[in-house]
Amino acid sequence: MVNEPRYRSERETVTDTGVDMVAQELTKGTGGNVSARTDDGNVVISPSGVPYDDIDLEERPAVTVNGEQVAGDLSPSSETPMHTTVYAGRADIGGIVHTHSPYTSTFASLREPIPASSYLIAYAGHEVPVAGYAPPGSEELANDALDALGETTNACLLANHGVLAIGDSEKRRSKTPSSSNTVPGSTTRQAPSAIR
Ligand SMILES: [Zn+2]
């Protein structure tokens, strides 16, 4: 009997979401990153510097919420601290997507929150707030993002950088047929349009 690869479902979801992000021009090349929380509390995350469509299933990395790698040969995203910090601070979520989509990056560079200009913003909260600037990959950025999200907001801009969107678990999403092939963060998929 062939052993089932660990975290198959989450690994497939993370990679498929990355491929989709590129196809929808929400990011380019290896930019952005995606993660999903596993049943045992770890985090499957896209690898650093490898095209989303060029990764074997068992190479895809998984880490603990403390950042220790527990699966996969590839190095986890350089933004892993941001993902693990948000999972640690938001027990209600199961997926995270970060992109450098042009529209949200514009707001992020202007450091302007996206106001409740459309009903779609309601997926994120009352608005999409802006986290303070900190270098990509830093613990400071991770903490700033979690502060901006607070306990209930599901998306925030990262000043001068991009956007972070969070959503509930893959299991809960899979009960909704219309979203069964969507992504971590799918509850914020269209709010704003540049967020998956
Ligand atoms: Zn980034």
C-alpha cells in the first residue's frame, strides 16, 4: 500500500491557489504566498522562490506555528512569520493569501485604507485597514499585520507592499458547493477584487 502524502489536501489547495493567483494577474512569477492550516495545527505554505506550477507535492513545505519545518524539502516562504503569527493570533481562520496585486498595492503605497465603497468590502469588515510599514519577512511586519486585522477583520493592506487576506477553514469552505474549488481566504475572495 502506498503511503498517502502528508497534508495532501492542504498542499494541493495552496499550490492550486498560487497558480490561480498568477493566472488572474494578482501576482507575478513567484510573488505572493499562500498557506493553509492543517488538522493538526501546522501550516502548509508556498515555498520561497519556486514557481507555483513547478512544485512536486511532497516538496511543498509545512511548518509549525513556531516556524519549525515539519514537511517538504523546499524552503518555506520568506513571509512565513507573517502567516504563522496571524494563525497564532486568529484561531478562527484556516487560510491566508498574500499578493502584490496592482490595485491593492496602489492603496498600500498611498497608505490609504479601502473604505466601504462596495458591499464586497463587507467580506473583509468595515474597511480594509493599512498595517504600518515594516520590511518584508520581518517579525515586525507580522505583528503589524495581526494588529491591523484585529479580532474580526479579514483583510489588510501592508504599507508600501501589498495585501493580506484571511479566511476560515478549508473544511468549512468545502461544505459550500459554490466555493468548493476556491482558496484559503475565499470568504474575502472578492473584497476587494484583488484579494483572493
Ligand atoms: Zn509580499
